[in-house]
Amino acid sequence: MEPLADLTTLSDDELRSLIADLKKEEDELSYKRRLLHGKIDILRAELVARLQKSVEGGGEGTLSTDIDKLTEILAGKAPPPDEFE
């Protein structure tokens, strides 16, 4: 993002145009952020579903261990285990 020009040198129309441009950019970023949050929610739901399936199917570990792994993965402290790839 570039710094703002000397605002005292801009006309009223130029100021309005600058506001409109920045508002449009803000709207685009907000939309992208909402899309990313939706994708993150879908991925988290998939991880939870896989962990539940693993526990219900008698998979290795306990629910507590799986929840700890999920917490680490979502916190970005650990890579996803091979079984989730």
C-alpha cells in the first residue's frame, strides 16, 4: 500500500475518488477474508470428522490424544499426521 498524498493538494472530487477506491479495495479484502475463513472452517470440520471416525473405528490412540493432535495442528505447532494426507 502506498502512502497517502498530501491531502491538502487534492480537490474534493479527488478525495471522493480516493475514498471510493480504498472502500472498493477494503470490500475486496473483506470478501477474500470471509472466503478464507469458510475454507478454514471446512478443513477443521473435516479434521474433526476424521478424528471421530478414527476413535469410533478403534483407531490408534485415545480421543484425548487425537484432540491434542488436532489442537496442535490447528495452532500451527505441528504438521498434520501422515494419516490425514
